[in-house]
Amino acid sequence: MVVAPGAGRHEAPIGVFDSGIGGLTVARAVLHHLPDESIIYFGDTARVPYGPKSPVTVERYAREITEFLLAEGVKAIVVACNTATAHALPTLIAESPVPVIGVVEPGARAAVAAAPHGTVGVIGTAGTIASGAYDRAIHSLAPDVQVVTRACPLFVPLVEEGWTDHEATRIVAHEYLDEFAASGLDALVLGCTHYPLLTPLLGDVMGPGTQLIDSAEQTAIELAGRLEAAGLRARTGAPVSHRFVASDAPEQMLRLGPRFLGAPIERVERVVLG
Ligand code: DGL
């Protein structure tokens, strides 16, 4: 793998990547917690969704994106995609000369903090759930926590459609989650980039007794700690720049991205990989 020319430089950007635009929810948390840092966000919009794809394919895509980000000189990489984290994180960590942080472990940590002896539900794409990554991460922190999981593949297209508060989404959510709601979970991990946008709706379906866990926040906090520990934090007041890159036509990220990022996106570059 390419050695990052920018590795070790405080002012180098942080690379954040996802299968598409959903990972902008993680970028949003990174910008909120680390306002002095620059980022390069890569959304693999030409090859999204990763959720139904095989582990070997997702790993190949994740390695290609990591190589691209390293060549751009990033000082750390955040794998914002739960599916890519579930299938590729150990490989990316082993191959990268900069810190690589995924979203599964931070989410697991937040879930265990919310329910140290209770029952935790995890929802995600088919690939994330089938990988067992969240179960393993939660049990390695708290072996007694009971973990129940469910793939909710229809949530991604519903969110992309903008139907975050739509009757159709509510019906789908009841179909997926009524059983969880009836069993009274202590916490529910939103194990997919798109699900935080459904927080109010999922909160209604699950009821007030279940804490919803958004791994984006926790990931940004862990990233801050890792940069601090490595002496890689940008200097306060240094100029920041945020680049947004898509592997397919930029229009979709320009149109839908601001809803995920919570801020305007003025320009999206197109970079084709693979
Ligand atoms: N980014 C993916 C995740 O967090 C969801 C979209 C996809 O299936 O690619 O798992």
C-alpha cells in the first residue's frame, strides 16, 4: 500500500469514507467534535450499496478507497461505513501507516455503557449483521450482555428517498422492530450510516425505555482521542478545508449530502476507482 506523504503532519486532512453519502453523518460528528481539522470525504456512490455484497468484494472496495486517501496524504482514516468496518477493518489497520478507526467498536462501547448488564439490540445491513462484528465487539467488552440482531435492509433506500418521517417507513420499522420493542431492550445500536436520520421515528417505535445508540458521535470522540495521543491534532485556528469526493456523478451527493452532513456542500469531485 502507498505510504502517505502527509502522514504525521498536523495539518494533513482526516480521510472519512463510506459506500455512499450516508457516512456524511459520521463526517458531521467529526466536524462537530474536531472543528479545527480538515477532512476528505469519499463516498463510493458508483458501487453503493455495500450491505448486500460479499465480504471479499467489500474488502476490495475498502482497500481501494484507503489507497486513494493515503495517496491524498491523510493523517488518519475513519471507516464511516458499518458494512466496510465489519468486513475490512483488520485488513485496513494492518496495511495502513496511519491510524484507522471503524464505527463498530465505538458503537459497541456506547451500547455497553448504556446497558452494562442488559439486553442490546443491533440493527444494520444484511452484511453487517451476518458478519457478527457487533456481537463480538459487545461481548469482548461485556460478556454478559445479551445481544439480539436484525438486518433492516429497507431502511437505506427509504432514507435515501428522504422518507425519514413517512408512513411507509413507519410501517417498515414496525415490521422490523415490534418484536424488539415488545421484549424491552435497554439499548438499540443504529449500526448503519443511514439510521441516525430515523432517530425520531425509531424512538417512537421502540418507546422511551430503549436508548438509541448512534456510533457516529462515539467514533468522533475516539478519533479525537487517537489524534491527541499520536500528537496529530491540528493547531487551533489553522486554516481548514473540506473536500467531498464521489465515485459516480456528483449530483446526488450535492443534492442529498447536506441533509446527512447538516451543512452545505458546494463542490463534489469525481474520482473513479477500480
Ligand atoms: N454505509 C452502509 C453501512 O453503514 C449502508 C449503505 C450500504 O449498504 O452501502 O453499513
